Amino acid sequence: MGSTTIEIAINLVKTILVFLMMVQAVPILVWLERRGSAFIQNRFGPNRVGPLGLVQLLADAVKFLKKEDFVPEKGNRFLFYCAPVFAMIPGAIAYMAIPMSVPLVTESYTFLIQGYEINVGIVFILGISSLAAYTILMAGWGSGSKFSLMGALRASAQIISYELALGLAIVGVILLYGTFNLAEMIQSQSGSLNFQGFGYTVAANWLPNWGIFYQPIGALLFFAATFAESNRLPFDLAEGEAELVAGFHTEYGGFKMLMFFIGEYAHMMVASGLMVTFFFGGYSIWNFSPEEVHSWIMNTFSVAPFTANVLNSIIHFLSYTIKFALFLWIFIHVRWTLPRFRYDQLMDLGWKTMLPWALANSILTAAIIFIGSHFTL
């Protein structure tokens, strides 16, 4: 009973810490997006409030808190207030299932560097992330505005359409590693590239055993679909100055508007974390296994096993963070580089291009795995 209580307490603390980490990352991403967009467009960006505009975030927070809190006259008060809360929750919950480093092993306990471990982590994350469509509809309907409602309908149709391509894009990864567990998937990607099939073994000791080398088409389709799922440019069809103003959050302001921003960046973080986990080895360091890194630490620094375990977890966490930050920067860079799609172009891309390619990739992967394991050339 005591150990169970301790485990529950530890998992609760980890969940809170991961949530706080995500919330604290939002101001950094906002600052990076402003400075990055200014750099891309050859202007200064925020540079007046504090060094490099860092205190601009505090000024924004004060501005949001001082905004008037109102409900549109024709709006639904319950839905209007619930939508911002539910906009923030799905992304935060989904991210907690992503492993961020090798477990920290002690004599009596194995401390997982993630919010919580779920054996069917992929199914859980996809299920939680799909709730974003309901949040958008709540905001659009609860606002009592035709602009908000049309923006919500467009955004929800977009999310539902691209969920099919996104889900099929990772079927190949699931078939390849034979598991829904994200931690096991990362362990399968450690070490050097080693493909076995058709009676042959293809090895490349200088390349990592990452999913991107086995599933390049799946990686491209998944990454493109995450932009649509996150409502980011070039897929931000929920907004449009000429026809929809700010889309489903037109009537929102103040702290409720801030919660929508947190939700958007949370989905960005989930997409980046999944991209790293599925196709870039998660927290793994190039073609070195965690055991090899641990042995290197022991031999190089001559430290105690527990200290080596701590350093091993820190090093792998830094590896994950670097990859994670790289994909976040790609999200930001694409927003200020590519133009928006038209609505019909967006839907055509999802249904007529990405969905058939994702389906073909899944069938081809299944065929190669089956034939390669039963026949030789």
C-alpha cells in the first residue's frame, strides 16, 4: 500500500512538472516566434521592453489580464467559458505520455522521465489530440457569431480530414516496431542502422537506426499533417482577415484568448515530440545506445553508478531537447515562409494526395515486412 501511494504521488508530481514545463515553454516560443519572424522579414521585432524584448512577454501577460472579460449577447455562456479550458487540456495531457530521456534507475525505483507511461501511448495521444475538434466547435457555437461559427466549421473539417492521413502515416511505424509503446519504439531505434529481410542484412555502422531511414514517406506525410492538426500556416484556414476575421476565437480576448494560444503551442509541442519519437530516435544520441553512453560516462569520469545514471539521463534529455527544439523552429520558420492554401486546395491535398499516399505507404510497408520475413531472394 505504501509503495503504491508513493508511486501515485511521484506520478502526480511528474504530471504537474511536465504541465508547468509546457506552460513555461509557451512564452519562450512566443518570443522566439516574434524574433524569428522579424529575422526572416528583415526587421527588429520586439526589442524595447528589456534586453532583446524578453520582458515583452510580461507586458503581454499584464495586457491580457487587464482586458475586459465579457460574453457576447447572443453567445452561450457555458460553452463560451468551457472552450478555452478544453483548448489547453488535450495538448498538455497528450504530451505527458512522450518519453524525454532514459529512465533514471536507482536501487529501489525506476524513475521514468515522462509524465506517465501508457502501453498504448500512440492510441492515447491520437485519441486525446482529436478532442481539439470539439473544442473548436464549442468556441464557434458558444460565441454566437457567424464568423466564429464558420471558422470553427472550417477548422474542425480540416482537423478531421487530416487525422486520417496522420493516423495512416504512422501505421508503417507501428508495423515496423510492432508496438504502441513509445518507450519501446525509442529503444528499437537505438544503435546503428540494421535492416534485416529477404534473407539479407543491410547494416551501416555510421548511421543511426532511426525510423526516418525506414519510413521517409510516412515521416513527410506525418509532419505535413501535423501542421493542419495544429492549425498552423500554411494550414490556418480557421482564420482569414478578409472573410473570417480571427475565426473561431474572434469574440475572445484577455486571459481566455491566451488559453487558446497555449493550446496551439501545446499541439505544436506534441507534434514535435511525436516527430522526434517516431522518426528521429527520440532521446537516442545518433548511433550510440544508452548502455554505450552509460559505459562511456563510467570509464571517462570514474563516477559512482548512480551518478552515471543521472548524467546518462541528463545527456539523453539534452539530446531529446535539441531535436525537439529543431522541429519547433521548423514550425515557426514555415509560418513566416510559406503562403496560405485556399480552402479547396487544403481539402484536395488532404483527401486526394496525402490520404492515398499514406494508405499506399501502409500497404507497402506491411507487404515488405511480411514478404521479407517469410521469403528470401
